[in-house]
Amino acid sequence: MHIGLIGGIGPAATEFYYRGLIDRHARSNTALDLTIAHADVREMARNLANRDARKQADAFAPLMRRLAAANAHVAAVTSMGGHFCIRELEAISPLPLLNALPEVDAAIGRRNVKTVGIIGTRMVMETRLYGAISSAAVVAPEGQALDEVHANYSEMAIAGRVTDAQRRVFFAAGERLCRDRGAEVVLLGGTDLFLAFQGSDCGFPVLDCADIHVEAIYRKSLEGA
């Protein structure tokens, strides 16, 4: 099946999805049929800060039409932050969307945990992943800690690279969610968080929302293969 991706939000997140799909297809010795349309991460950051889901969906719509013109069968947004407008985008998209949110909820349900923490953008944390989690209670950083996670995440996502100081902010926030708030696992609710967590020992269990989404896209891509 031909997969369409909206990428560029940010560059490292796009690479995470692209490499994840390539690696899965290589392991299964199957062909990947893929087109990526580039979105503007700064435009999305502004719309996300303003919580203007309609404006961002309208910005994604031409990219969806471009993917449809390239004969993609389904499409996905390669960003947990970008899912803040997923419902509005579903209403106007010419292609069916592979929505990450129900996939993440199902993955949490399979782990049979009562409380999960979450870090990511301000909106992801404040809305507990847009209210999509029904299988467990969700706790997030609060006050200054939330501000610090959001600011450091936004800087990392736009740059496409992580600093040691940013990594320390994310690890400290996750550790406090487990120690003080009862989180049994911490959701990496920002796609670019793999930059900080991949290959590093953070000291607590994590569940990567983007990796769950990549796996769902991979499974879909095999249909009709």
C-alpha cells in the first residue's frame, strides 16, 4: 500500500518515521511505497501555540491533496504535536488518516497499567494527549516544570538535535512523574523525544508514542502487498 506522510515537523521526527519504516520493511523483506510532503515546522509551532487547530488543518490540506495526487492510499502526520488538529484534518482530507491517538491508547491498555506520565509540548501535556487516553490515568508536569519541558522540547524539535541540558530537563521531569505522581511508565508524547531518550538510560520505563504510530503505519503498508 502506498503511504503518504506529512513531514518536516520537525526534521528529526520525519527521519524517525522514515528510518522506522525502512528498517521494518528491510527486516520483513517487503517493499516500501512512500511519498513525503514537507510542512513548515515554524508555522505549526505558531498555530500550536495559538491552539488554532482549524488554521493548521487548512495548512496541511494542500499537502494532503499533493499526497493524493501522488496516488497515496492513506496518510499520516509525523508528529504528536501535529495531532492537535487531527480531527479537523480528518474532516477535510482527501485521504484516510492513520491517527496515532487510538493506537497509543490501545498500547497503554495492553500494558495493563493504572497511571502513565506524559511529556511533550505544552498542549500535549495539558490535554493529556488531547484527551485520547481512556485506558489509564494520565499525569503531566505542572507549573515551572511544564514550562521547562515545553520550552526545551520546542527548541529541540526546531533544531533537530538535543543538548545535554535539554536531556537533563526531560529525564528529571519523567523521574518526578514516576517518583511523586505514581506513573508506572512515561509516554514520550513528542516525536522528537527519541533524540534525548534513544540509546540513553533515563532510569524509568518509557513508551514512545511515535514508535507506536510507526508500527501501525508499517502494518497498514503491508495491506495489499
